[in-house]
Amino acid sequence: MFILRNQILIHSNLLSCTVAIKNNNICAALANIRKKVIDLDLKICDWIIATTKAGNTEFDDNSPEMEFLIPIDRQIESFENFIFKPQFKLINAVKIRHEGEINSVKQSEILLKEYIKKHNLEPITGHYYSYIQALEDSPESSIIDIYVGINMNQL
């Protein structure tokens, strides 16, 4: 498994929505989000990104709160549970690609954490997941790029 440094993740025109993931069913949440966005006559232009929100105060402990960032084809006004964000930028990140069962993504996170520690890097963000392939009917064939932002300062 390769870990890449100095990675950049940039998207424009995003919808942000926060969802409580029941039973860690990311694939079902992604399918639901895709359907809602398509029903709104919007085109998804790139991979959906997600991150776990800190301090789940609204949801119970069994349903982690995640923010999903959906790149769309145009600027729109925020509405309902969707907030429009003009740009997302993650610069100087390390990245690992997870391929396989979506529920085993934790193993790739551990490898990335060990790499960061071994190379004396300072993480400045949590994990950002770019869902290349995560289908509800085949969670065993998922492809997810996992990014962590790294401090560029070396003192």
C-alpha cells in the first residue's frame, strides 16, 4: 500500500450536509445523498468527500456525525440541510488508498497514522475520505482515498 506526501485536494461549488450515520452504513448514506442531489436537478462533478465531525452533540454515540462535501456543477443558494460552499482546499496532505471492504477502512487509517508518526509529521486535520467507489450493493469493493493535512511549518 502506497502513501503519498504533498497531496492537494481542491474542489469548487460544493454542497455540504451533515448526516448521522446509523450502523456506520456509509454506502447507504452516499446513495441517499446522490439521489437527493440528482433529484434537485444538480450534477455531481467529482468524488464525494466526507469527514467525521468532532463532538457529536446532536446525535447519539452509535451514530457518528459526518459532514459530506458534494462537488456540483454550479453555484446555488443554500437550502434545507444543504449549505453551499464555494471552495474546499486541503494542501500538503498525506494520502493512502484503501481498496476492499468499506468496514475495514480503519486498518488503512492506522497505517497512515503510523506513517505520520514514523516520519515525524504533524497532522493538522482529521481524516478526509474521498469516495472513489462505495456502492451500497458491493461494499466489499470500495475504493477510498484517505487524506490527512500536515503542518507545513518545521520549527
